[in-house]
Amino acid sequence: MKKILVAVSLAASLGSVAMPAAAQVYVEVAPPPPRFERVPPPRHGFVWVPGHWEGNGRRHFWVQGTWLRERPGFRYAEPAWVQQDGRWVMERGHWERGDRDHDGIPNRYDHHPNNPYRY
């Protein structure tokens, strides 16, 4: 049973990994509003990714939130739907280099006192 749970968790986390641009899904109808999910207590070394709507070109389906192992120096950009040319396209979740204060200087080089994320 434990092996099945680990396999399901791994499959769910792989669904949130960034995919190439060729795999983008376009839909004509906006996704429904997000569903309410109870956010679990923080887990050391992990980042909570809330649930989101996916699309397959014909309909939307809900993907439950999951934990991803933290990557030091990176932040996780959650999946999001954006409108382009009258259609909706899913921007997949992905890891971004750490620039948490968005000043253009990666955290590891940003030693300014106003950077709350300096190492």
C-alpha cells in the first residue's frame, strides 16, 4: 500500500513539471474559478503547490494540490491560465531562479539590506 501511495505522489508531482511549449493546451472557454483546498501545515524542505484547472482542448478538469521538494535558490511559479488571441492557454508550473524581491539581481548576488531573501 505504501508503494502505491509513493507512486501516486510521484505521478502527481510529475504532472506539475514544466513541459515544452509544443505541449501547450489551448481552449476557447475560460477555466472555472479555483476550488477551495485546505492548505496543509508547512513541511520542511517542501513547497505546497495549490490545485489548479487543467485542460485537454475540450474540457477542464481539476488537479489537486501537491507537495514538491524545495530547490534551494529557486522559487516555484504556479501553473496559470492566460488569455492569448481570444483563447486560453495554460502556462505550466515551473522553477525560476531565485530573485524573490524582483529587482533583477539573483538572491545569491543581492547583498543589499532591503533584500529580505539574501543568503
